[in-house]
Amino acid sequence: MLKKLRALLTAAVHSLRVQQPLHDRAVARMKARHVGQKKAEGQAKAAREAGDRLRQEAHRLLTFGPEEDQAKGERKLRRAERKGRKALKLDAKAEREKTRAIFWRGRARTIAKRINGVEDKIDDIQAQIDKLAPRVEGNRVVGGDEFDRWLKCLNTMALNCAKGLPEGRRNFYSMPGSWNVDHPIHPGEAIGERSDCSQTMTAAIKACGFPDINGEDFRGGFTGTMLRAAGRWREVSLEHMLKARRPAVIVYGSGNGHHTEGWCPSIDDDGDFIDAMRTVGHGSPPVDPGTVHLFGGGEVERYFILAAE
């Protein structure tokens, strides 16, 4: 028996040595792409503002009066047009950087799950759902206490993504698109609608009958508005979240944040660290289980629980 345990431990250590550098690289690339996106967005904004100033100056020069100078005015208009073209190229660059950031975030999330031994098999998720008393009625979760409703909702969303349509829900990730938080359980957002991490957590909150953490009455939001902790939501420490056993979300990243997950521990974790650190989130095409420390110890994590009424 001891020999078997040693073999298992050796295999685990070897896996960690292989996987941790891959995880660190994925996180570094994700962060670099976020920086590239923000830089391109800022440059595009500056180019548009410069173009607007040039058009204003050209208008004065092309209007009859003491400042009239047709040649100079036309030159400024041409410069304004170049600024506009530059802004469009920078928009495309920002979109490419955002897409790459999403890819590396999904990669980091997958490796973090592997390192932490998080299971996301259909049978494992179904077993969690079967132990929870609340009922799923369409796109609402009713009955039971608030924490059980939260766990039922998150696990059901993950299970339905694992099943796919027509029985489950769609699997795709999109930050652009119209806002819709009315069908997170089945069939999921339609193509052309937004389906990202913050929209998905907001939809789960609504499905459980909780107040909107964004303070927007479910009309919109992103990780930055989630930080408002509106209604009964409260920011707490990790230790408080783990002990409180209340509906909870985690926002990752400094400033406005870049990702969010719902805390979804195993209901029979018996104090097991891995089970207690389980999450469910939408960081790549499926809504699926993850783990609290998705992006490593150096990542800013903020924890929000729904306070009791």
C-alpha cells in the first residue's frame, strides 16, 4: 500500500512540474494580450479624437472669413481621414488581442483544473444535482435555501453545456452581442447575443431570484459593475466566503477585473480542500467547473457573497 501511495505521489509531483510552467505561460500570455487590447483601444480613441480636432480646424479654414485657407483646410481633412483609417486598424488589432486573451484564459483555466484535480464529467455533475432539493423550472430555480438554489443553478448550467443542444444548452463564448439574461439554463444565449463570464453569472443570479450584483436591474453589466456589490451582495475575504456557505462570485484581476466565476463547492466536500475550492464559470465556449485560484497566486481575486435577508 505504501509503495502504491509513493507511486501516486511521484506521478502527481511529476504532473505538477510539467503542468505548472504551462499554466504560468498561459496566464502570462493572457495578461499580455489584455495589455495589448487596452493599448490598441487607447490608441484608437486618441486617433479618433485627433481626427475630430482636425475636422474642426478644417471647417474653420474652409468657411468664408478671416481664417479662410482652402488648401490648408483640405490638407487637414486628408489628415483626418488618415486618422480615421488608423483608428479602424487599431480597432481590428484590439479585437485580435481580445480574442487571443480569451484563448489563453481558457487554456489557463483548463490547466488549472488539471493541476487541482477538478472533475467535470457529466456523471459527477449529475451526482451533485441529484443531492440538491431545489427544483429547476424552465430558467428559474425555486425552493430550498439560497445556497442550494445557487449550487443547483450553476451545476445545471454546467451539465446542460456538457450535454449540448437540443437537451442541454449552447456552447459558445462572445463578448459582443445584445444583452439577455433570461435563458441561462436552457437553451442558453442565441448566436448574436452576448455570452461571456459576467453576463452568465448575472443570468445565474437572476435565475435564482437574487438581487442584481451590478445594480443595473438586470439590464446590463460587466466585471467592473459587479464590483459595486449592489443589493445584498457584500465583498468578503476568501476565508469568510469558504465559511459562510452563501451564494458567492469571484472577480479576477485588478481594476475592473477581466473574469468572474461562481463559487460552487461540492455539497459533500467534508472539508476536502479541492471540493471546497470548486467553481463554475464561463471562460471559454462551455459553462463548466473550475477552481478558485484559476490564474495563480499572483492574481488579484475579490470575493462577494449574498448576505442573508
